[in-house]
Amino acid sequence: MKTWLINILAVSTLSGCIASNSSQPTSAVSPVINGTGGTINYCRPKSITRVAETVELYINGRQSTLDGQLAAKIKNGSTGSVAIGLNQNFTFGLKPSLLFMRSSDQIAFSNKATSRKDRYFLVKGKANHAQGVAVLLGGAIGAAALEDNQDTGKANWDVKGVTKSEFETSCK
């Protein structure tokens, strides 16, 4: 009886240690290479369009992919800033999700930090009527078929580089 209890306590303790080591980044992110390429400042003004989805910012992956380091999760009504290293790629996008009937990565915007400067981006969800019809008529299969024929990342999201003054005006 004591052995059984000791085994349960040991497994519980080890499970807690393993779980505590798997931390996920939030929108408050540590700088990458001390910002030798400047910063990426993002704002997602509050909106009902795509309210439940969270765009993610990846840094230092291959350009136009989501294989880099997750730097920020951009939720509805949030703003933030991430330092970026010179010549690093950065990509705004979403990973596959059964909940949102996304079968592949969606890339909304991708670029490379080729100079040291502060960059400002507005992130806004867009209504995608074709996707709505595809999901209504074909469910997950319809959504997957649409992804083959449409750049859904750009059809669902508007990630636009703006000036600092436009950023400050839009993100009060």
C-alpha cells in the first residue's frame, strides 16, 4: 500500500516539473538580439471581426513561413513591441486549428529587417465571405478546399505597415 502511494506522489511531482517547464510566450516578449534591427510595434484595434482568433508574430524563421520563434500572440484590442535583430525575418500569421477550420499555416504578412528602424503595423481581421460559404456548405472539408484556391491569410487579415503617427492615432 505504501509503495502505491509513493509511486503516485512521485509521478505527480514529476508531472508538475515537466508541466512547469513548458512556458508559452505572451504578448510581453523578450527582445531578440537586443533589437539590432529595431522594433516591430503592433496594434490590433478592438473589433468584432475575427474576435476569437489570435494572430501570431514569428521571428527568425525562413521568410514567409511560421517556423521561427513565437514572439507575440496578438489578441483583439492589444498592442505591443518586439525587438528584432538585423537581417531577421518576421511573419504575422496563424497556425492550423481544428476549432477555426484551418488546415494549414496562414501567412498574413512577412518581411525582413534589413535596416535598424522602428516598424509599426496595424493588424485587422477581415470578413471573408467565400470562407463563410465554404464552411457553411462543406464544413472543414470546404474550408480546406478553399485554402487550396485562396491565400486565406491575406484574405482573412490585413496587416499593414503604417507611420508612427498613424499607429498612435489608431491605437489609443
